[in-house]
Amino acid sequence: MLVASSPGRIYGFGAGLSLLGLATVALVLLVVGESTTFAVPGLHELAMACREAVPSDVTLGSLAVLALAAIGVAAIVRGAVSAMRQLSAHRRLMAAVAVRGRRSIGGVEITVIAGAAPQAFCAGYLRPRIYLSAGALALTPSEVAAVVAHEAHHQVRRDPLRLLVARILSAGLFFLPVLRRLGDRYERLAELAADDAASVEPVSRRALASALLKFESAGAAVVGIAPERVDHLLGRRARWELPVSLLLASLIAVASLVAVALVTVQTVDGGAVSASLLLAQSCMALMVAVPLLLGAGVLWSRGAFSPRCSA
């Protein structure tokens, strides 16, 4: 087990692994580009390739190129989809809040939004802002100050942007499962670090704990109380253990991809693999697989594969 309690160390460790993963994807795409010719073959060649149920000229090298290409494309697509989903969710959040004005609390500028229930959050990537509902401003002055200090720490650290990048990388670099675990842990440790920033004195610590209880009782979705957060407010140091097996599995995945890429370079001559012909040679398998998948989907939708209880 690897033990870590600092959000900065967690984020730095994840950033290092992400750079390793990005370098691996770049190597994979470079090998695919160098080993593949994208010249469009003639119609006769495509037709002949499509007629072969088991192509005779498909080599181990060409299959390795296809596998590497699939991994590289999957990394790009998954990362792009994650980015679009998060940006879309952020736009929906900003469209749902009704801004009532701005004010300064303790030298920190906040945006006031409508809502009788207490809500507080930091949103925005390049220029994050702090949002407090009218219900949150109805708390006691010490509680409001503690909540603002908490969110100000997220603002200074640009935690929304950090989490956006971490989630995009964990989705795109899917062959590194440790990144998702690191991203989730960073999110929790960032909350604990913000609690520390908002409770430098015993009075402010009690005010923050009181405010969190009021947020929780009001059912606020943004701020909640986890057992670890309560323990942290009581003075117990947070600890987290990263399974070594998960880290080793991620490193083995990177080493395997690099090894396959290097072997592929030695096996396939430059431009020897025709991407168009390889795709055409897959059409016979697709012609057989698609009807089977459609039939299985129909049976599944009708409950043919659902478990039944005997009387």
C-alpha cells in the first residue's frame, strides 16, 4: 500500500502517470502512422478483400497495427466525450442558477444566487467564482465567513479546472485504472484541505462544522458531510492507501503497449499495411456479427435473457 494524505502529492503523482500515459498514446499513434498507408485502393481490390471471410494476407503485424490504432482512437474519443460531458454539465449548472448580485465578504467577492436553501460552491475553470445562495447568507456571520473561506481555497487552487483535467485524463487513458482512483481521492482531499483553510482557529472550525450541519440538514447537494470529513474536523489526520496492485497493473499496461509498439515497428515495414484493405477485410465478419447482435438485442429487450423465478 502507498500512503498519501496531501492533495498536492496526489495530484502530482497522477499528473506524472498521466504524462506517461500520454507519451504512450503518442508513441502508439506514431507507430500506427508510420506503419500504415492510407492510400485508397481500387474498387476491385476492396471487393476482393471484402469477399474473403478469412483473409490470407493478414499478418500478425497488421493485426498489431489495428489493435494499436483502436487503442489510440479510443483514448482520443473517450477523452473528448468526457470533456464534452463535463463542459455541458457545467453550462447546465450555470444556466440553472439565478444570479441576484455580487458582494464582498472578508475581502472575497462572491456571487449571490437565488434559493432559500443554503448552497455554496466554486465553479468556473479559467476564472472560477464563488456562489452562495440567499439561504447560505442567512447563516450566522461566523458560519458564512467559514463557508466563504472554504470556497476561496477551491478558487485559489483552481480545483474545478484540476478536477476537469483529472477526469478527462482518467477517461482517455483508460488503460491506467489507477488514474480514476487518484482523481476520486484528490477530490476528497481537496475538500479536507479547504476545510483546513477555513478553520485555522478553533472558533472558525466550530463555525464550519455548524455550517456543514445546516447544509446537510437542508439537503444541499454541493456540500455534504462524509465520515472522514467529520473525523478531519475533529482533528484526526486523513490517511489513504493506494493499492500497489492497481498501480502495478497500470504500469504493466503501459509497458505492454510500448513493447507491442516497438515490436510492430520491427515487424511491419513503413507503409506496408493498407488501412483501407484491412477495414474491407473485416466486412465479412461484420456482415455476420451485426445480424447476431441485432437479434440478441431484440431478445434482450423482450426479456428473453432476464432471470425467472420458479413458483
